[in-house]
Amino acid sequence: IVSAKLRQNLVDKAITSFGGVDILINNAGIGGLGPFEKSTEDSMRKIMEVNFFAPVELTRIAIPILRKGVCPIIVNISSVLGHRAVPEKSEYCASKFAIHGFSDSLRAELKGEIDLLLVSPSTTQSEFFDRAVENNSDRDWTPQKAMPPAVVAKKSIQAIMAGKHEIVLTLGGKGLVFLDNIAPTLTNKLVQRFG
């Protein structure tokens, strides 16, 4: 659990080192694998703490400092699974849907005073699958294709420079979100079958 003291120390260190904060990037992410009924309350709470509560509370502390920044922006790194959920990642999907909703609401509240970008990558090269909070899945979750973190960073910077508010980074992710928007029943059947 990320304590309030640690969050405050992060912001204080940025002010001391750089004189302020112009950009806050929330890039937390852990998950659990397997059917929801096999998971535990502890797993859900850990995932929500890291993926949702920690970035939300860091943002709360940073907003007054960001207001004093140059072209201030908050960048929330979410997931395409914050647009469309899949089986055996229910807790992770819930946390990323929560960040998505929080981002949309906060962007409207800040009214351009502080910009907000929601970045939704698909699978990214990381230790995510090796360090899952729980793994009760019979599936092999070894990613066949994963985006390098440097590409996620580059596309995020390009989106900031272009003044975008939301980006989905992969063609497959865009296709999934589009199909879910126009044909949710079909998407449900496909996700149930192919997960």
C-alpha cells in the first residue's frame, strides 16, 4: 500500500528537485489471473490499491502544484481493458475501468486548467504476468506480441504534444473498442469464445 506520507514525499521531492510539477504520469499496474470465483478479497484490494487508489490520491495531492505549472497535464496510463473487459482478468479490468471513469470526470472538472490524457495500451512488455498478485488460471498467459515500453512512452508524448485527451495504442485495441461500441452483443460472444 502506498502511504499518504510517501505520496506527499514524491510531490515534495519533485518541487525541491525541479521547482514544481508540470506533468504527472500515473503508470501503476498489477493484476491477477484466473476466474473471479477463484480469486480472493485480498487480491482485489491489492489490485485496486495499486491501480486505482494510489494514482487517484497522488493526483489529489498534485493538483494544487500542477495548477502552478507550465502547460500542466495529468497522464493516466490505463489499458484497452479499461474499455472492454475480458475473462480471467476481472479485477484488473475493474481497476482500469475505474481509472477510465475517474479520468473522464476529472478532465471535465479541471476544464482545461490542467489537461488530462488517458492512454490505453494493449499488452506491454513488462513483468506483469510473472508478478501477478494471484494466478489461478489454466491458460498460458505468455504474450505473443507485446508493445515495448519505449513505444508506449513515445506515443504518449506524441499525444501530449498533439493535445489529445485519449488514445488507444494498437490497431487490435482500437478494433476491439470500436466493435464493442457498435455491436456489444457480438463482442460479448467473441470475448466469451476467444477471451
